[in-house]
Amino acid sequence: MRVVAAAATDIGRVREGNEDSFLMEEPLFAVADGMGGHRGGEVASRLALETLESVFRRGAGDLDEQVQEANRAVFERSMLDRRVAGMGTTLTAALVEGDRVRLAHVGDSRAYLLRHGELHQLTEDHTLVRRMVTEGEITEEEARVHPQRNVMTRAIGVDMWVDVDDLIVEVRAGDRLLLCTDGLTGMVPEGRIRDVLVETPDPQGAADRLVAEANQAGGVDNITVVVIDLHDDPPAGSEASAAAAGPSGTHRSTAGDGVPTTTDRAPVDRRSATRRPPIWATRARQAEAAGRVRLRRVRLRRVALLVAAVVAVVAIALVGIRVYVDRQWYVGVANGHVAVYRGIPAEIAGFQLHHVVVETTIPASQAEALALYRDLEQGITADDRAAADAIVEQIRRDVAARGGSSP
């Protein structure tokens, strides 16, 4: 199966930075939508895809395991760098394997298949409203306007391990795949997405048109689109085959920045590339060399085991701390306003053990003017998120009763 792919990404019309990232490493393609503030979101999505690309190139594990490596990289960075604490990202990846495509998916970015003019959503959003729809609590129409429609139940980098949706889709020549962040699907109806994909044969043109449609609809979020077309392999030696091949004879697909990626790489036989001992080496020298190699391997194995043990202990400790901190909630002050925090109002060695979840519009000065909330700056602890929200609502009512502004 020959692949022709293209990508486009845009900041949108509202956001100050682009927290989306995409990967074009044929036959692997992916999109990621970061979260955790501008800096955290940008770091999370970029780090996840850089890690995914690195482990894919090394051929380490299958796609699910490679996504787990990306998750671990984002989680560890979040734990060690207080500037991006609490960051995470979605990740939707597609690996083309001949007449099938393997998908790995976490979050609310999406993968679609266009076949014979019909658009099929292949992935399921890992969001609170999707769970509510599935359980019959709300309808599809209510989900589209629900105030918590962007609350995710699963994301890359939030925990040491993440549950990855892994599925295989049988494909055929003429199929078109779409990977996209919710900056597209939140603004453009699926019917219109289908129309653009059907009406625009060129993948780059289709990607650009979809981004333009999202911006015309308001562009309230970053928008990233990857369009992947699947074609029959032309007969070897034919003019079509020569036209499809790049300068080195490998098929190429156009990326969003005009940078080509390659596939059909020639397999490398690592055994034939191993250097043989020179023919004049004696058996004694060969045996001596083999002994030194075995000794080095034993030493390296011991060092590796020791390092692995130390890393495991540190990781367990970090996970324990993270689990405890993530279960704590309090109400405090952020940028002069009352805010809900996850974690505890403290820091260790300069590393903050909390991050803002919601910053309200209630002025902190008006709340602290009330005796009950005089210690707001130090934090008012709560048992859970619901209790924290209840405290905020009580502060809002008390401030309003005092004559202050409580938007």
C-alpha cells in the first residue's frame, strides 16, 4: 500500500500559543493536543511525539508500548520540572502496515476513516461527557454544549501508566484516514468534514481547507489535521512507480511544513554487518577476546541491574508522592482571585506540590476581608473536588452578601 500524506496546524483565533503537535514519520503518523497551560501543553505534546518517534525508530516494542514510553516521558518531566507540573496531552497515532492500520489512542483527539464517501469515527473520546452519553445520563445534543465537555478522563502524562485504546483497521486502496485534534471537531460538524475530504482530492489541500473551516467557525482552539491517502502500489519498474519514488527510490509523502518523509526502507541485516575477526587472528587471541567480551557483559549487566533498582525505588517513591498529592484539594489564591488547587499548599526543594485547576473571577481581597477567609492565602483544605467547589460557592455568596462583586 502506497501512502501519500499531508498535515496542517494553526494556532486558531483565540489562543496565544499552539499547544498541538503532529508527527509524520511514515509509516507512523500522530497528533497530540497538550494541556496544562501554554507552556505545559506545548511541552507535553511535543515531548510525547518526540519520544514516540524515537522509540519507533529504534523498533522498541509495538505501538501500544511505544505510546506507554511517551506517557512515561511526559509523566516524569511533569514530576521533575515544577514549571510544567500537572501537564498532559492527548495522543492519537496511526501505523500503516500494508493493508491494515494499527491505531493507538488516548484523549479526545480523533481518527476517522473515509471510504466510498462515508466518514466513520474510529476512536472514542475519553471525556466525561462521552462517559455520560454512554451511560445514558445525557444525549449527544446535550454533550455538544455541556459545560464540562472538555474534561478528559484519560490523558498522556497524568499517571505513570495509561490505558491505551489499541485497534486494527483493515484498509484498502482509495481509503483516506484523518487524524485531528478537537480544535477541528469542536468547530466543524462531521458532515462538513466529510464534504471537505470528499471534495478535495489533494491531501495537503484537504488539510488546509479543514483548518480554514475551523478558523472560519471561530477558531477557539488550536487546530491540527493529518490526512493520509492509501493507494495501490504501482507495478515495479513502471512509469507510475518511478514517478511515485523519490530521488533514492523511496516513496515520499508531503508533510505540513513541506518536509518529506520516507517509507519502504530497505531492511538491514544486522548479522551481515557484523565485523568478522581478521583472518590472521589465532584461536588463542579469539578466545581471549571472547573472554573479555563476556566479562564486560557481566559487568554491564550488574551495573544495569543496580541502576534499574535505584530507578525503581525512586520511581516508586515519586509515584507514592504523586498519588497522595493528587488526592488533595484546597481553595487558595491565584493571580489575585479565589482558585481551586489540586495538591497541597507546599513545596519541596523548590518543587511545588500543587497546581491550579480553576481560577475564578472572585477577587481574593474581597474574600480575605471576611474573617472566615482571612487565611485564604495559606489555603483552605477540602476532602475532594466537590468539597472545594462548595467552598468556592460559599465564598461567592458571602462576598455578594457583603456587597462585593461575585461574577
